[in-house]
Amino acid sequence: MGILEVKNVGKRFGGLQALGDVNLSVAENSVHAIIGPNGAGKSTLLNCLVGKLIPDTGSVMFDGQSVLGRKPFKINQMGISRVFQTPEIFGELSVLENMLIPCFAKRDGAFHLSAFKNMLDDKEIIDRAQHMLEEMKMADKHSMNAASLSRGDKRRLEIGMCLSQEPRLLLLDEPTAGMARADTNNTIDLLKQISDERDITIAIIEHDMHVVFSLAERITVLAQGTPLVEDTPDNIKGHPKVREAYLGETQDAA
Amino acid sequence: MLKLNKRDTLLFVIVTAMVLLAPFLLNPFPQGSSMAQMFNAGYPDLMQRFVIFGILVIGFNILFGLTGYLSFGHAAFLGIGSYAAVWMFKLLSMNIIPALILSMIIAGIFSLAIGYVSLRRSGIYFSILTLAFAQMSYNLAYSVLGNPSSSYNLTNGETGLQLALDDPRILDGAAAANGALPVTKLFGLAMRDSYNLNVGGWLFTFNVGYYVAGILMLISFYVSIRIFRSPFGMMLRAVKSNQQRMNYTGLNTKPYTLAAFVISGMYAGLAGGLLSSMDPLAGAERMHWTASGEIVIMAILGGVGTLIGPIVGAGFNEYFKNILSKINDGVLHQWLSFLPDGLENFIVGILHYFVGKGWHLTLGLLFMLVIIFLPGGLVEGGQRLAKMFKSKKTDDESDSNNTPAE
Amino acid sequence: MDQILLQILNGLDKGSAYALIALGLTLIFGTLGVVNFAHGALFMIGAFCAVTLQRILNISTITIDPTKTDFLGNPAKIKTPVVETWFGPEMGASIIDWSVPLAILFAIPIMAAVGFIMERGLIKHFYKRPHADQILVTFGLAIVLQEVIKAFYGANPIPTPAPEAFRGSFDFGTYLGYEANAIIYPYWRMVYFGFSAVIIAAVFAFLQFTTFGMVVRAGMADRETVGLLGINIDKRFTIMFAIAACVAGLAGVMYAPINSPNYHMGMDFLVLSFVVVVVGGMGSLPGAVLAGFMLGILEAFASMNQVKAIFPGIDQIIIYLVAIIIILTRPRGLMGRRGVMEE
């Protein structure tokens, strides 16, 4: 029984069957990658997990509880954090404030009317945020505007913000898309370190095979809205069906 | 001091000093001089408007400045507050305290209801929804609920809601013996009482109503500083910055925006109640959507999202409205009399459209210029000027903090 | 039955005005992505085009007729409009009489120029700014335009009559077999409705059947892709803005005889037109037209005495009530598309 159990999930947009019949089990404290060619339904599946979309059929259970029909912020409070393809951070706020917000959300919940507290008096939260910034090696940038960070730093900040909530499941949507090689390798190292040091499950959607094969413990291949195979990276590499449906295709495209 | 940091304390002290000393500051010219007629602004009526509109825009800024939700219907709450206060004067007592409390409560209830519906949508939809609600409130107040012959005449329509001798006024007892309408007061102090100080050629007026409103504005200002510096204020700025990230960080944006909407609605209610406290007459035109537009204009002129901007904007708008509407062709001729006659007439002929009754045009143009060139308002303009002077002194210090781009 | 017919007819002329303004708003919004708070001002400028032409046509030469005297005993001054001296008294008089329809020709170049200048001079610079800034700058422009008109034409409404031939009313009642005078409808309102229908049809035909229209529609659906195809979409959008300005202006020209133009008529119509756009669905042209007529007719029904007896004052708030209910039940409006102005 994995921490995330997806059973018979289907989603249709008008005439298009985006997800056919997806079954997926993500084991606790593992790194699980979902790969597939464009239009395979990866993003649709991810959106069904975080509450942005509601699947037409099937169930999604997280830690024994259904996530279906819950709003994104409720699902996040259950322990699922999401990292976006393009970093979603609070651009107009300082780096420290960016980190404070998830810390407040973790402690005070979805809404807390604290209109008369001075933010900077809250030592507990400030310490936590600063500690997280140090861990992300961004402590020296705490007073910068988040929008002025480099792409790689924005990604680090976003991952740090998610981690500061101590989620049980971290979902990453093509975390290295559009990144230079050096930034990509840094991100891989960061994610490796996170999965080694923490009790955390990581589910990652990725295009870049280099990223997938250096991180994942298990890989699910999605094609045309249905899972093709699920196996360890080594077996996936040699799997004829996968080569045909996916790897072959990317080689052609490249 | 007062649990504010150093800079905020300084700001608050400066504003406090300006509010308390306004009767001096606004009357720089001796009484009776031509400059005084034009530029002095130390009359109770005008000073009251400075601080009351200050409260209104401070509240509006908590919504628009922090969350970015542009309400085009805030005047509705101002009008609702005015009506509530006049009803309190009619029914209960001429003391302004119950009236102000009721104004804030009623405006709060209305803003809760209107905000709940309007905040289901964001962006332009939100602006249009608030506009529709405000215009509906205006129509209700102007005609539907203001028909003097009907049994539910809450607003007295076109004439406006005003005091009458036969109002019950439960706490105050019988009407004044001389048959005159009673005046609004804070316990023993009548709002319209003034103390005049003659110094040389100068006349300074210290009006009770102004100081009551001024102190309430200072309290409002203090509250707004605290909100800006609180975790709640940060969450509101986060709403403006990225709602998606809010949602995926386990935060429910709706109660945050609704709380901001209600708080700013209550500020508007307080301002409306104060307007009625200074002059117990409430009319529907206060709720018209052009009045809402004027609130937006004041906020933008001053500087949205800054602490001091709303006060600057409200003061600037009221002051220049006052001056511009006083200037007429005669004054212009007098000022430009040093020019050759033809040129003088030509310039006066052009300026004619921008002063006197044409002040709307001038403020409209100014408003456009500010949005186009100075989106941060006058406060940003001041900061830019300050920076220019600073950078002349220390030219090489810049660029040390910048990080390399990706 | 006759009452119902009458109210539907009564709703048509206001509904036409709403529909035309909302159509232009939607065109601008759909193509440029800008909410134009100055659109009501364009409607108002159109109405003042009619006023201006009427004044131009009435420019007169004054001659003194020594054979007649006025009541003070002085020789009478006789005003002769210049057009009468040019075209002869009869032709001249009828040109003056027909000044409002003639103002359509007069208004088209003016409105196109106003639209062009507005887009190139101001709105272009706001495409990349936040929506709030766009709303605010067009709001400021609306104030400025209306104050300029006020400075030149004064604050009072200026009566601008329709041609003599259309001043009467048509008795629909006898025509349809009801009693006489049950359904009386002024000719000019019928003209207005017909005119609006033609304009609306022309705009839709233009978008549907011309290459230009096709590109604009594609741009409304997906601006970036069309831009990538190497089509100069900006230039077309400028033209679209000018067209939308013309539509609003013509709606204003023809509305002048129904409601004497005043400087704040644009603002009055603007608020309701926004409501119409939201009810119809932001970005949907058929939605704007449908909602315009629907709300105009609803407003007419709400102002019936029988209805007002049950809900006093309902005519003042019906449009807003309907808008709020629709936003709550169908957040995208009647015919709104997914993803327009969301997030």
C-alpha cells in the first residue's frame, strides 16, 4: 500500500480522452517518476492529484484519505506540496517573506487573522524560515526581491518553500524545464539530497531522461492517457515497448 | 514606540504633528490678503474633509494597495455610513459615538455581503461587480428607498436625509427649547464649535470637529501601519503577487481578501459617519459611482500600497480642488498682468478651461499623467527626487548589491 | 398581450444602444485585452457629432430686411442658413432637417480618427501594464473627454430633433388588430432599432466573411499563435479599435434624438454596458448583443406600472439584480468562453 494510490482515474475533455484508466501506486519515501511523450496526460494526471481538476472516474487516495473534491489548499494541508514547471513564487515579496508564508501556513492553517501582530516579533517562524533559507544556501539573498532572482535560485526558493511545510509528498512538474545544464545538475543534486536526508516521498514528472534516470527509483511510463509499464529505471531502459512508444520518438525528434 | 519600528514611528510622529498643527500649517498667509483667499486652507470645513477623506482612502488602500483588488464601488460604504449616522442622530442621540459605531457596523455588514458575492470573481469582473453593487445601492437610496410618501423612506431621496425637530432622539429627551435643530456633539463638545486665535494679521481656527476627525484619522493610520506590518498584511500582499502559489501553499485566499474588503468597508463607513457628524445631512450623491472613482483617483494620486500615500492623495485632491475651483478669469488676468495684453488674453483664454468650473478637467489630466508616468503616485515621485539628490552625492555606491542574472 | 408587445418594443431602443456599446467593448476587450472605461465617452462623442453637424448646418448669414420691422420698430434681422443660400431654400431646409442621419457620414471619419489616436497614442502603451492600470487610465481619459465636451457645449442637454418625417408615432395597435392607441411607438425608435440591427449584422458579417475578420477572430481566440504566424496583428487591432469606436459613435449619433445629448450620457451608459458585457460573457460577441437586448427589454418590463406596484422601484435595480444572479449562477456569463480573464 503506497502513500499515494491512484485507481482507475479517467478524465475527458470534450471529445478528447486525456486520461484513460490510470492506476498508480507511489511507495512511501521513494522517488517515483512519471514519464511519457507530449500529450500523454502527465499534466492532467498531476492536476487531478492536487485538486485543480476533478477526474470523471476513479479515486485518488493519499495516506488512506481521498483527495477528490477537495480544493488545492486543503490538499496541500493534507501534506502534498507542488513545485511548478515555471517557478511560482511571490515575485513582489522579499526572499525571506516568500519563505515566511509557507511557515505561517504550516503553523496557523489556511486562514489566520493576525492583523495586529508584528511579523518580525514572531521569532519561531522567523527562525524556521531563516533556517530553511540557509539549508537552500540562500541566506545571503534574504532581502532581495524574489522576482530578481535567477531562474535556478527561483527554483531553489520554490523547493525550499515547499519543504518548509514538511510535506509528506512532494510533486514536481518538470522541475528542470528550460534550465541550463549547470542549473539542472544543481537541481538534481538538491533533490537527491532532499530524498536522502528527509522522510519524504517525491513524485516527479519529467521530460529530461538524464534527470529521470539519475533520480528515480521507480518509473511509470504514460502514453495516450494510460500507463504503459511501471518498473525500475534499469528495466525501463531496456523495455521494448517503452523504446517504441517513447524513447524512440524522442530520438527522432532530437 | 507603540510597537512600531523606527521608520514607521517617525512617519507616525510626523503625521501626528501635521494633523495637530494643521490650523497653523494650512494658514501661512495673513487673514484678508489676496494670497490667503487663494491658498489658505485652514477652514474647519476643508480641514475636516482632509482628514475624513484621509480615513476613507487609508481604508481603500488596505484593499487595493495590499491585495490588488480594485473596487469601483467603495463610495457605497461611505454613503451607507452617512445614512446610518444620521439615523442614529434622529433616533437615539446627538452624541457622535453611537452614530460612528453604527456607521462602522452597518458598513461592515454591507461590505461582508457585497464582498462575499463580488470576491467570487477577480480582476476586471470584480471591479465591474463592485461597480454594479454600488450603482444599485445608489439607485436604491436615490429613488426606491427614498420616496417620502412611502412607509419605508430610509433615505429621503433627492433631498437627502436630515434632522427634524420631531425626531425621537430617545437619549437626548426633548428638542432644544428655542426650536432650533440640535447640533452633533461629543458629550459636551459641539462639533461645530471653534476656537479662534488672532496673532498679528493671522487668524487660526481650531475646530472641535476637525480635531475629533483628526484623532480618528490618526488611529486609523496607526491601525493601517500595524496591518501592513502584520503577517495578515503580508498574506494580503501575497494574494496580490501570486494567488496560485497561495492556494498550493495551503492558504485559503478568499477569507483573506474578504477580511481586507470588510476592513476597508468599515473604514469607509467610519468616514461616512464622520461626514454626517460634521454636517448631519446624508445624500445619495455620495454613493454615485463617480464618487467611487474619486476615491480611486485619490489613492492613485498619493501612491497605492504605500503607508502615507492615501493621506497625501486625499489631501492633495481636496486642496487642489479647492484652489482650482476658486481661480477665475479675473484672478488669472491679475496674475498674468505683466504680459503683453494679447498674450495675456490668449493664455487666460486657454487656462480658462482648466480652472474654476473646469477643475475636473485638470484633475482628470493630472490623474492620467500620474498613471502613465508615475504609477507609484506622488510618493514615488518624492522618492525618485530624493534618490536623485542622494545619487548625486554617492555616485559609486550603487550596483554593489545586484546579483548576476541567470 | 398588447402590453407585453409594447414593453418589448420599448426595450428595443435602449437594448440596441446597450448592445452596440457592449459589442464595441467586447471587440476591444477580445482583441486588445483592454477594458476600455472610455468607451462610453465614444458613445457620447458620437452624439455630440450630431449636435455639431446640426450647429454647422445652422450657421447663418444675417441680412437686414428694411421692409419688415420687429416688435421694437427696428428693421428686422433675417437669418438665412448658409446651406439655404447654397442649395436653395427648400433643399437647404431639408438638409438641416435631416442633420441627424447626415451626421452618420460626418461621424464616421471623426470617430475613426478618435479611435485611432486613442489606441496609438495611449492604449498601446498599456498592453503590458496590469489590468488595473488599463482601467484607471481609460477612466481618466473618460473624465477628460467628458470635461472637454462640457467646456465646449455646456452642462445642459442639447435637443437634437429627428427629421420631420420621423417625428410622429406609429400605431402598432390598429395594425395588429388591437384597439387604437394601445401600442404606440415613435418612428425614430423603430429607425434606431433597424439601424442597430444593420450595424450589428455588418460587424458580424465583417468578422465572418472577410480575411481581415478571420485574422481578428483568430487573434481573439489565441493572440500569441497568430502573432507567431507572422501576421502583423497589432496593426489589425488598431483598425479594430477604430471600428469599435465608430460603432459606439454611430450608436451615439442616432441616439441623439431619443435622448438629448449631455456630457455625462457616456458614463451613464457605460456602467450598464459593462453589466451587459459581464452578463453576456466577457469576450463573447453574440453574448453581448443578446444580453444587451435582454436587459433592455427586462428594464422596460420592470418599469410597467403593474410590476412597480408589486416591487416598487424594481425598474431602477433590475439590471443589477439580474447581473448579480447571473454572475453567481453562471460565473462566465450567458455565453462566456472558458479562460477569458480568469486568474
